[in-house]
Amino acid sequence: MSNEYDVVVLGGGTGGYVAAIRAAQLGMKTAIVEKDKLGGTCLHRGCIPSKALLRSAEVYHTLKNGAEYGVETGEIGVNFTRIQERKQGIVDQLHKGVQHLMKQGKIDVYHGTGRIMGPSIFSPQAGAINIEYPDGNAEILLPKFVLIATGSRPRPLPGLAVDGEFVLTSDEALAMTELPKSMLIIGGGVIGIEWASLLNDLGVDVHVVEYANRILPLEDEAISKEMERLLKKRKIKVHTSARVLADTFARTDGGVTIEAEQNGSTVTLEAEKILVSVGRQANIEDIGLNNVEAKVENGVIQVNSMYQTGEAHIYAIGDVIGGLQLAHVASHEGIVAVEHMAGQNPHAIDYTMVPKCTYSRPEVANVGLTEAEAKDKGHNVKTGTFHFRAIGKALVYGEPDGFVKIVADADTNDVLGVHMIGPHVTDLIAEGALARVLDATPWEIGHTIHPHPTLSEIMGEAALAVDGKAIHS
């Protein structure tokens, strides 16, 4: 393989490999440098494996409640080893698919640790990539453009060391060989709530501790309240406005204890294991940023709307630039970046158009502004809410909890945001995302004919409800 490339992507996660494919489609000679496995966190330690576990938990929950559907299942149980085997089989299959895509696109893949070099005898321009291989050998690539896509890792909680046995992050939790009897989850954001739902469905006693005054604090407040109500209904203990005192961690015969400060008093919490889920931090260390004009603030790389760093030929995307740390966001950022390299003049991403999902039971999804955000931005707001209990298909599924809320501008009638909690809303949110892209109005959504009986009917009803015209309310 020649060591000269049009673009070298540092990191083979979802954002990196998608960007590489797009670059190859544009006729650019492309390489990826990846020290682990192609697919990155999303495929191996995030999106895919966690959703595989969530699906198994959902099936187990359905079987336990089979009598409600007239299905007598008899005695059932959880084979966690088989659950993990199924999860790994899905990951392995998708990993092979990504490897095939690299071969199909004639994208060279270097399995080693890549670092960006400054100006040197190899290149007068900063951006050459030095690759160190596990066997001690090294190689240098000479690209015209560099795309940094090194992703992120779970953020630790100061004073609470992750040991993989009693204190876990999502990485270690995904590798568990057996289920604990109880789990204390620190962090009530997306990852924490997904794990709370998953573990509860599999019979684990769960506590969730959240520093903010509500779980899922980035969601519309109505969604947060409904999720807390439904989690408590499932006997999940939710502690909000609670600050974990990490220096109080102690081992016990039954597991661990830790204290939290809540509403001026201290509570002691005990569980077999602790799952730390307080966000993620960018992988920016030891990749050579000190050798180039790339500015770092608050732990993330600063870029412009086309993802260029301070060096115009060096770009960065995905979790390393902060913002919405989502696989589909990184993918689209990567496409914009390489199209800009190729002189395609792509449109900048409007992040209010990005759908965001939580794959718990019930699911949560949103796109656009919350009601509070819309008001803060000066919009004259009107909203419409419609509940799944009035949707026939939701009753057929046996999942009548939740609702859809649409936030609109009362002056322009534009849809500003769509917020959902309920069955399969991570699929339904695509209609809300399209509405945002097309600058749709509630009237247009409400007069779109939705098939009956389907869950999608709730979008039409919620849209009509914005102007008080819902049919089945």
C-alpha cells in the first residue's frame, strides 16, 4: 500500500468509517487508522450491544406477562449467558459487514495507534500520521487531509475508581457474565435510564441517583416526569437532586455502599454493584494535537461549521468535538467534512433537526426544541399532547402508557419540536424529524392520512391537538 492518501481518518468508529466510505465514493484515496476494531464504541461497546440486551429484556418481560395476552407460557427464566452470546453474535455479524464495506470501497485499514505529526522531513505541512503497531514497528502516512474521529469513553466519577468488579461503567456492564441481584446507577441520563430499564426487566433491584432535579434532564420536562412515574411504577428507586459523595464508598459483605446528599440530608445506598453513568469524555490524548494548530476547550476539539480545526486541512468530527454525542450525528458530520474536503460545498448541519432516542421501556425520542427552550428563544408557543391510551394499536400491544407532545410557534405555525414517550417512539420520531426538515406545520401533519390501526396515528392526533382539533381526545 502506498503511504500517500487524499484523506486519512484517525479512528474507525461509526463516524470515521462512514466518512471514509463517502470519501471513497468521491474518488478520494482513503485510509483508516484504528487501534481496536472497526465500528468503534457504537458497534462494540454502545449502541448495538446495549440494544441487543434491551431486546432480550423486553422479550422476557413480555413472556412473564403472557397471560395478559391469553398466552400461557409456564415457567420461564433468564439464561444470561445465552443473552450475551446472542448480543455478541449480532456485533460480530455487523463487524464483518463493516470490514466488507472497507474492501468494497478499496479503503486501506491500518490496525495501529495513529498520531498526527507536525512539519517534518516527511512533510513540510503538519498532518502526517505516524502509526505504531503492537509489534513495535511503525509507519508514516502522508495525507492531504486528516479527519480526527477518535470518539469518546465513559467519564469517570472523581474519587470512585472503576474496578470492573464492584464499580462499572457501561463498558464493563456490557461484559458481565452474570446478573447482579442489585445495581446502583449513578446518572439518570440516557445511558443510565436504559440500563435501569434493562436490569429491572431482568429482575435486578435498581436504584438511580441523578444530580439534577429530574431524570433525563435534557428532555422536555413533561417527558421526564412521565418516565419517572413509570419507572417508580416498576419499583425502580429514583433519587433526584442527589449528589453522590464518592469518598464514602465502602465494601460490604453484600456488595458496596455509598452515601448521597439529597435535600440537605445524607442517605446511604447499598447494592451489589455500582454503574457509573455520568457522561462521556473525548479521546483526545496522545493523538498528536500538540503538534498542530488545533484548539481544545472544555476537553473537546474546536471546529467550524465544516468541522475544520485551526489547521484548514485537519478536520474533526463526532464525540471529540462535543455537542450531540450520537452515532448518527458523527456519521453526518463525517459526510459533511469529506464533502467539504472534496469541494462539494455541503450544507452545515442544523442540530435542532437531529432526532435523539432513549431505548428504555417505554422508549423516549425527541427532535427540535423543548417547550422551555422555545420560550427561552422568544417563541410564542402553543402545544398539543395526545396519549397512547387513546390509540388502538397501543392497546393491542399492551403498551398504553406515554404520549406525544408537539411544540409549535403560534405566530408562524411552524413545528419547533416533537417529544415522545411510549411504544416504538424511536421509530415514530422519524416523522417528526422529517417535519422539522420540511418546516412543516401541525396542520400539515394532522392532515396527513395515517394508516389505522397503527401507532403512527398518534402523530396526526397530537398535531391536531395543537389547535384543539384532535379527533379521539
